[in-house]
Amino acid sequence: MESRVALIAIIVEAPEKAVEVNEILHEYGDFIIGRMGIPYRQKGVNIISIAIDAPQEVISALSGKIGKIENVNVKTAFSNIITKDEDWL
């Protein structure tokens, strides 16, 4: 299977939605390389960045699930490097 490295940017505009976002991220924990969360209290938002290495379908599914949460915005940037990795099977 092919995998890609991507960066997922998430802005949580309602603090109570952070729990739901974290639950989804936990489901995909095996693919996550690293994560950074920044609470921006002055604006009442949380900013989360996720570095991930996974098949494109997995990355898209993760972004899609998070994007369906009300008051949460998500954008994904993909690397152009695609690797074949039999370990994903």
C-alpha cells in the first residue's frame, strides 16, 4: 500500500468540541507522527496541528470525520512524496 506524509491543521472554535476531536485523533493514533496543540485563550479557540504518515484514504477519512464536527475547521496539506509500504496491510 502507498503512504503519504501530510499535515492536518485543525481550528476548534468551541472548547467543548476538543474532546470529540481528541477521540477521533486517538482512533488514528497509529498513523500520527506528532501533534501540537495551542490554546489561544484570547480568541477562545484551540489550534491543533497533526503530522501523519498514512495511506491517502486514511488521511482523508480522518480529515473528513473531524471536518463534520460543528465549530471545527480542518485543512490538509499533502507531501508529494509517496512511498510503498507493505507494513500498512
